[in-house]
Amino acid sequence: MENLRSLQDIVAVVTGAGRGIGRAIAEELASGGAKVVVNYRRSREQAQDLVERLVHTGTNAVAVRADVADADQAATLIDKTVTSFGRIDVLVNNAGITVDRTLKNLTIEDWDQVVQVNLNGCFYTVKAALPHFMQQRSGKIINISSFVGQAGNFGQTNYAAAKAGMIGFTKTAALELARYNVTVNAICPGFVETEMVGEVPEQVKETILKRIPLGRLGQPAEIARCVRFLAEDGDYITGQTININGGIYM
């Protein structure tokens, strides 16, 4: 019989876990028995609600507010994790934002804001967690990129550049950290049914669906299950980009 609590004693940090894909990832890892740190920046109520529900089901979970776009706060997130649980085994870099405008209308601030959160935030958390992974000689880093970083998308130059940067970061980090038995992989979701996509006008959503060969949006749980697979069974998988996108980019 399959061990449904196969992540027992594993400590996982999920950034941007208050809602959307991050929330689903935290729930999935918790269902496998992991101790979960639910990171959030603004979604305090959602993060606290998630932690309460996880604790109610027997999961050891805490919510930690930190803006990963700030290097000091990202380091504090990792420090609080190690203080609370004694170690860190899985780091999921999921926090991300969009500020969509065509290139001619994109401001310097729009560019900096998205790159700072989506790309630099990934570096800041990995940099802070690295000494712990090296000392343990184990760890799994899972970066949530996007198909937009591979294919581009109209009105998203800042987002595409940041998500493409995550893929390059993943490959190089995987090369450097393999000697410490630390794996680094990226997951590239397509359009997923989250609050972010829910705000898209209906006619735009219809156009998006026509572009997806499978004809539907992805579900957060589908991304979360891939994260769990890498956390549980991904010991010989590193430097890879895993596409979960309904065929929108092949």
C-alpha cells in the first residue's frame, strides 16, 4: 500500500503560499506529511486560514510574513524556518506578480517591480537556504517559472524576462549544487485557474482557451502534484524544466 505520508519529517517552505498555486502546493506537501512554512506578503488572512486548516488535519505548519523581493526579509524567512523546525529540506519559489503592459507603455518601475519579486526573490531565498542545504548535504529547490518564460506573451516582457531568468538560474544552480546532493528544477505552468487569471476579461479568456490544445485551464492541484513528485521521488532529477501547460507551448 502506498505511503500517503511519505514526506514525514520533511520541512518545506513555499513562498507566496497564501493563495493560488502556492496554496495548493502547501496543501499537497502537507498531505504527504511535510512540515510546512506558509510564506505570504499581503495575503495574511488567507495564509492564517490555511495554517489553521492544516494544523487541524495534523500538519505542523506556520505562517511567516516576508517580502522575498527584499533580501533581508527573504533571509529572515529561512532563519525562522530553521528556528521553528531545525532544518529546511524543500524550498518552493512560487511568489510572483504581474504588471502587464506593452513594451512601449512599460515603465522602469513596472520592469523593476516584477523582476525584483519573480527573479531576484528566487535568488534571495536560495542564497539564504544554501548554507543549510550544504551542511545537510541534501535539499530540493523547486522554482515555479512559466511557459511565458519560454514562449513569450504579448504585454508581458517584464514577466517573460523574469521567468526565463528563473530557468537559466535553475540550470546553473543545478550544476553547482549537485556536489552537495541538492537538486534544482523548474516547473513551467501554462494558464492556471487562479484569482490572477480569474480577473482576465471573459473575451480574453475565450481567446486563451482557443490557444490551448487541451481546451481548458490548468488546475493549481495539477502543479502541486508535480511539486510533490519532485519532493518525494526527484532524487535523480535536476536542472530540468517540466512543462504543465495543456500543450500551449511544446
